[in-house]
Amino acid sequence: MPDSVPFLLAPNALILGIESSCDETGVALVQAGAQAAPQLLAHALHSQIAMHQAYGGVVPELASRDHIRRVLPLTAQVMREAGHALADIDVVAYTRGPGLAGALLVGAGVACALGAALGKPVLGVHHLEGHLLSPFLSADPPEFPFVALLVSGGHTQLMRVDGVGQYQLLGETIDDAAGEAFDKSAKLMGLGYPGGPALAKLAEQGDAQAFKLPRPLLHSGDLDFSFAGLKTAVLTQTQRLGDQLEARKADLAASTQAAIVEVLVKKSLAALEATGLKRLVVAGGVGANKSLRAQLNAACAHPGRKGGPVRVHYPELHLCTDNGAMIALAAAMRLQSGRQQANRAYRFDVQPRWPLDAISTALT
């Protein structure tokens, strides 16, 4: 039998998804047929935040070891909640990359071992493709084509999406991602790890106009991003404030968030104008940010917007972070496309660095 063979989804096929790219272990079971929209049956997620807090960031070796401890119990939990046995699984999907090499190897190894034991095909999925397609599990799924804003701790990209596997990079960050800007700025303010959510919560109590912070590349004429300069500006402000930082922390948090959100909104609108598309998908951890959602919704629905109103789609809030559901979904949608190859040799590799626009329409 060849290593990779065409695979068509049977009616009501069950796809198990395993996510282990960084500091969250996610497992999910999705049901899909050749034509039917994928349905999430059950999912479970374990976050390693508490473990990494003492170090102020993710420790790769600790992350990998924790994935080993968590993935099988989470799989058993998901199958139990979905009311299915492991033998019912039709496809096992896992995150192939990008991410931490050791963490990725845990998920890949477990998925391929499980696939071999069950005699079922396995699929390596691009982590960012999982995020990009995750709104298809929401109550308001998008339709192709659309512009996608992928915004997380490690990535900030604008993509044109014409279909599954059809991705054109429009712009990306040249240094820090938006999520990094949130987390690093929060650390400078003494908000701990992970700082992004803490900064966003504190910002609700502050004045977004209190500090004049830079909006890098806002008027660059292209769709690229840069947030390293903003982080430096926040550092400068914390040093200037000195003993007054505690009293002004909410204002600085609000001003920092406002700078990041304004850049994301303006660049997204520019991408919509450049492509002429009428749909925007926002995915990734930062996509859960309340201020970003509110400002994007308002800007895209504004009746005076050049090109007319735009529909904005998001994943459900509990699916914004890394999770197994998005991996199972991406595998299902690739198989539904009819161009996906399924691996029955159970050999695997991982891709710690893997540009989304470089993947083909037929991953192996």
C-alpha cells in the first residue's frame, strides 16, 4: 500500500483532533461527511499556564513532558463525553506545525501510534489553518472567499482565503506579533504571565488617551505589521513613571491596547479594500479581545465605509485559544475538498516553522 492514498469521508465519519503545538493540550472529536458541515461532538483542553507562570514564559521541555501526561487522559475524556469508543474513529488528525518541536512530536507520535493501532489513516494539520477555519464551527460560519486576520501570541497575518488550502499572504508582522506585544507590555507593567488577558482586563479601567504611544507601520502603504517599537515605547513609559506606575497602570494598559487594536483594525480594513472582499474572519487568541471585536464590528458595519458594510466572523470564544477542535475541523474540511492524501504508513515529521501560504492543497 502506498504511503499516502486518497481518502473520502464516509457519512458521519469521526475525526479525532490532537493539538500540542505549545502550552495547551487539546483533543476533540468532530463528525463530518462528504457534504455535511462538520459538527463538534466533544472537546477537552488542558492549559499549562499555571506550570509556566513561575518562569515568566513557556519552557519547551516542561511543555513537552506535560503533553505526554495529558493527551491520553484527555482523549479518553473526549470519547466518553461523545459516547463513542476509540474503534469508532475514522481519521486521527494532529498538529504538524508550526510550534515547539518537542511539543509537536508528542501529538504526532500519539496520533500515528493510535492510527496504526486502529488501522485508520492519520493527517498532519497546519496549526494556523486550524485557527483560520475555526469559525466554521461557530453559529455564524463564513463563506469563501474572505480576508482572514490571524492574530495570536506568535503570529499576526492577513490572508486572502479563496477555499481550503487556497491562501495568499497579504501582510504579516516583521517582528513581534500582536499577542507578543500584549504579553511583553504586560510583563513590563508587572502583570505576570500570560499578560495579554490581564492587560486587556486592566485596560477596561483606564483612559486609552492617557499616553501617546506609536502605531508602527500604520501609514506604511502596505499590509505588514510591526509591534516591537510599541513594546519599546511602553518600556520607556514605565521607566518615566517610576513610582507612579502603579497609579497609572490602568491608563498605560488602555493606551497600549488602543495602539495595538487601531493598527489591527486599520490594516484589516485596508486588506478588505485592496481585495474587494466583503467578509472578514478573525481568528487566534487575540481574536477574543473585546476591544478588537467591538472596533472591528463597528468599522465593518459603518454605512459610510468605502465599499459598503462587511460581515465579520469569529470562532466561538472557547475556541479562540489553541484547541483540538480546530485541528479535527481542518482535517475534515481538507478531506471534504477531495484533494487530501491520508497517511497509512504512520511515519511522521513535524514542521516547527511552516508558512501557511506555502502549504499545498494536498498535504501528505
